[in-house]
Amino acid sequence: MNKIADLPHPLTTPLENIDVSDPRLLEQDAWRPYFARLREEDPVHYQADSPFGPFWSVTRFEDIVAVDSNHQDFSSEPAIVIGDMVEDMTVEMFIAMDPPKHDTQRRAVQPVVAPQNLAQMESLIRSRVVEILDNLPVGETFDWVERVSINLTTQMLATLFNFPFEERGKLTYWSDVAAGSPEIAGGDVTQEERIPALMECLETFTRLWHERKGQEGGGFDLISLLQRDPNTADLPDRPMEFLGNILLLIVGGNDTTRNSATGGVLALNQNPGEYDKLRADHGLIPGMVSEIIRWQTPLAHMRRTATRDLEFQGKQIKKGDKVVMWYLSGNRDETAIDKADEFIIDRANPRHHISFGFGVHRCMGNRLAEMQLRILWEEIMQRFHFVEVMDEPERVRSNFVRGYANLPVRVHPR
């Protein structure tokens, strides 16, 4: 049976019926021809009817950059995902704010990824990567997502928050639940599961906040940084804003690295010539990391809301309209990136992508994500001739997170 038979045909379906918010497109890895058609025929595309309401799709690289760098006309408020928050659980977070409030809250936590701090983290990350890889079962098939991708990123998140290490699995769970509801991104997390989980997250971090408050010297973890900044020192008094910012930092610190750590293994298996290049020259790893992040595009879209009636690329956008920037599509735009559909680890300009966004909302932790992936691949190549994909991955159902639930692999030592 054709696994994508239940999707409308990308080429013969009337243009107005092409709904790229359908989460099955990512779940079934069927998205490419739909976005290619929009880029070619209707790069600023109006979808009048979808489960998430009407919205505009911006699919070309340069148009996405134009929208992303114009917060005056395209606001991040009230939400940065295609769906709207459920009334009884409306959280606030600085990524869904505009300057100046966005800037003051982001500034509070920015020091955690300052260059000096990253340099100090490198040896810790490497020691954890070494431990994870040295404990992989050689000669057996296992799930790379669980054993490597989730394991590494959850340990890193626990460090960034100074979160109880033995309870770090909760961070992954809260991340999945936060971004996984049908209303927000077409996922399969029910409200009955989501709301209690998020309340547990809020209660846990409120407790950690009060336990840490007033400690001598203060740490460089995210909670201590928020406490020290006068603009965020009273965050727990605004519980939905506190929860929103905690969830933002959890999801942001989790999804990019986790799904790129899996996507890179898959990309190299699908492009064996590139894997041969990597084996011949480990110096290609830094550029390859950027190419993995472009090729994977861990967050498929970001949404803005028009603040006024305006014309954009010949289309009349009304005040209040949702405008969705499809980073996934922009990263495959042949007019901006040469051979954009190919995975090429030695590109001349590998950082030319929009997986981290653009403008004031550009991903705060992009250097940390790149560093984790660089160290991971440096240590993989020290140990393994081949991380072999044994079967098709199981992908996440979402139109926001382009992620993997499972990837069966087998490692072959050098």
C-alpha cells in the first residue's frame, strides 16, 4: 500500500486546496513537491480553509527573510506557531513578543550561551558524548533517537537549568507535550495529557526558583540568570509568562539539536558519497553540521501576524492575518541555495540557511546547537566507520517540529 495515498496529489490538486499545514506531510516525509509547487506558482499563498484557520504561506528564502526581519508589520504576538493557544492554557513567552519587551527578556538569559560560557561547556559536552557513544551496543540494532539524540540533549538541558539530573527525562516529556497538541501544530497530544503535564512543569520550576533564590554568588544556569535580571526577577508572579519562557528554553534547547543529531545520520546514509567524503576528511565536520541543520530544518515554520493592511509581493494581506514563514521551504529554494535539494557536506557557504530564523528572533542557542553536533560527529568518527540505518525512521506528527520518534541503527567500529 502506498503510504501517502491518502494525501492530495501535489501537482494535480487545485492550487487553492494545497494545505501545507497538514501534519501528515512531515510525518510521511511527503512535503517536498507541495512546497516546490508553491515556490514556483504562488510563493505567497493564501489558504482560506484549514484546521488552523486561514493563513498565508511564505515559501521563498528572500521573502521569509523580509518577513522575519520586519517585526513592525509582522508581529510575533500572540503566537509563533500556526495554531492558536487553547483558551484555558495560554502561555506567554519572549519569542512570541515584539521589541522592546522581547529584547529585555531575551537579554536576561543570553549570557548562558555567551562565547566564554560555551568554551567552558565544551569539555563537559565532550565527556558526555564519549560516555554515550562508548556505551552503545556494537553488533546490535538499537534506537539512535533514544540512546543518543535524546540522551545527549536532555543531559545538556539539565545542565543549562541546573535541573535535578536524575529527573531530566521530564524535560524531554514536557518539550514533546508543549509542542504536540492538535490545535497548535497538528500533533496527537490530548488536552487531558497536556494541561496536567504543563502544570507539573510550572510547579517544578517554581519550586526550583524559590530554592535557588538568594543563593550566594548565584549560578550561570538559566533560572539564576532570570532571577538576577530586574526585568525577569518577578517572573513567577506572572505564572503563564514564567511557564511560557521555561517551555521556550526547553523546546529551543531540545528540538534543534535532538532532531539534527538524528537527521544527520539519516542524511549520510541516504547520501553515501558524502559519508565517504567525511571518512576521508574529518575537517569537514563544522561545515557538515551547518548543512545538517539546513537539510533537517528542525522547526518547519514560524508564524507572524500582520499588524496592518499591507501589500506583500503583490498580495493584499489584511491586519490580523496569519503569515507563516516556512523555513523548511526556504531552505530548499534553488534561487537562494545552489542544489538546495541535495545534501552536500562541503558547501562553499554552509551557514547560508534559515533554520535558526532571522532578525531579532534568530535562535539564541544556535552556537550551542552547532557545538553539540560538532562534538558528537567528531567523537562518532573517532569510533565508528559506519552508523548504519537499518529501517525507515518513525517521524513525529506535527507541522511545526520536523522530528523523529525512532531511528533503528547499527554501529560498525573503525
